[in-house]
Amino acid sequence: MGVTFDSFVETAGPRLRAALVAAYGIETGQESAAEALAYAWEHWERVERMDNPVGYLYRVGQTAARRSRRPHGFLPPPDSEEQPEVEPRLLPALAVLSDSQRVAVLMVHGYGWPIASVADVLEVSVSTVRTHLSRAMARLQAALEVDRVD
């Protein structure tokens, strides 16, 4: 017998939720993660045997998020009392990135995930994540009118 559903949710649930929140915003990301985990519960015998169940459930969550995608954008308006001080143009600049670029930037630079872990969850190669990061950072630097800082 493999891992139990409860232990899977405990270890993989936060990773799945973080990836979907990075892609679709807090509300939609959390809702889609809940739907993906509900799917996993219903189909646990099949899901537990997968090589990459988190990656598969990320795709299930993407489908759920796309069904409920809100037209007003993916980021909620910042609450100045709860948010750290950031460049005001950052949120609009992130909003115009492609979903793949935004997810890569938020997961690697925002959440501190290793590139390999991001690639694993998104079911893409490490080089694909690096390409998304490179292009996204170039677009962000141009939008924010900053020079590269090493």
C-alpha cells in the first residue's frame, strides 16, 4: 500500500495550492486547488499510482480555474496595511506576463522554489522554466525601467 490520501494532502497540498495561487490569484487558486484535491480524493486509487500526482492535479486545477476565471485580472487590489512596500508598477507588470511566465517568477522569486521543483509541478523541463523566467524578467525590467542587478 502506498501513501495515504491524508499524508499526500499534508505534504503535496501546500505545493499544489502555491502553484495554483501563483498562476490564478488567491481566490481562484485556492478554489481550484480544493477542486483538484477533491478530484484526487474521488480518484485516489488512480492518482496515488501516478509518477507525478502533483503535476497531474495542477492540470486538474488549471481546468477548474479556467472555468471560473474572472475577467478583472488575477491579482486582487493590494491592501496597503497588509502588503510590504513594493514598486507600485510591479503588480500591473506581473499582470501582463503570460501565465507561464508569471507562475515561474512568482514560484521561483516570490516563493523561493527551486527551478527543478517548479518544472516538476508544471510538468515541463527545467530549461522551459528557465526560458519563462528569462523572458519574464526581461519584460519586468523593461516595464519597470530598471537595469539588471546581479
